[in-house]
Amino acid sequence: MSECCGGVKLGQKVPDFEFTTYEPTKGEFGKFSLAEQVKNKRWTILFFYPADFTFV
Amino acid sequence: MGCDLVTVSTDTQFVHLAWQRDEKELANVKYPMGADPTGKLARMFGVYDENTGLALRGTFIINPEGTLFNADFNWYNIGRNIDELLRKFKANVYVGRKTNEVCPSKWKDDGDKTLVNPGAKMVGKVHEALQG
């Protein structure tokens, strides 16, 4: 695997990213983007995990 | 303080839909489940395992300006402590508001003991500052 933290560094701006989501509360697909979070002045917790059937 | 938790794996959104709908353990999931089937985002954050094509258990706290303030990583076989994640999130919000204070390890929530203006005067006096 690559070195720790890839291209992002603590204390530095994270380059914009966007991905498709499944929204359980709506039963629909959606989009999540950092630019949108910044625009709406919201904190983001990104929580990576290996697969849906594993624990947190 | 507005915060959004979003989970990300290298599964597709279709897989998330199927698991969330059918697995009882996921019945109460309210957060968006992100799809990163190419591993692009996982690579960007350094959590992509090239040997398996899966994302490791990485957690990242990004402030409202888009700056990264917390990163931690667990291997596959160790789960994360959500209380500790919440503590770190609250601490980041707190020090973002009170920039002359720092949250020591036992800090849990607003009102708990912080160190104010840590600097030359505190050298050798941290114990007293934490008691006071």
C-alpha cells in the first residue's frame, strides 16, 4: 500500500473530491462533494471501511 | 456545529443499497454510504490496499474550510471506537472556536479542563495547569 495519508496532509486543504452515495434515509442514490460541504460550512467525517459486512 | 458523517468503501452504490436493505445490522443506518469502486478516493487518502482492492479503516476529520485536522488508520482486524471519534470531533470544533486553548488527552466535552495559552510559562508547570 502507499505511504500514510496519500496526497493529503494534516493542517492542509484537502483537494476537492466527489463520489456517488446510497442514501438509506431516502432509498435513493446521491452525490457527496467536499466543495458542497465547504459551501455549506459543514464539517465532514470520512469513514473508510473494507466492505459492508464488516464491523466499524 | 453542523457535521456530516459519510462512509466510503470500494463497493458500488448498488451493493450498499442491497446490504443496507437486507442486513439487519445495517437497518438503522442514516448516513450516506459512499461508493469508490475505482479506489480513487481511497488512494487519495492513502487507505487503498493494492493487494485486495479494499479500503482500510481510515477516519478523517475535515473542517468547514476543507482543511484536514485528523487522520487515523486501523488494519482490517481492529474496529474503531466511536466514543473516541466523537471526542476528537468535539475537540476539533472546540479548539477551532477557542484558538488559544488545547484539549489534553482526558478532555471529553465542553467544560472539561483545557490548557490555556500553552507557552514558555507553562514549561515544567503542565501538571499544575492540568490540576488548577
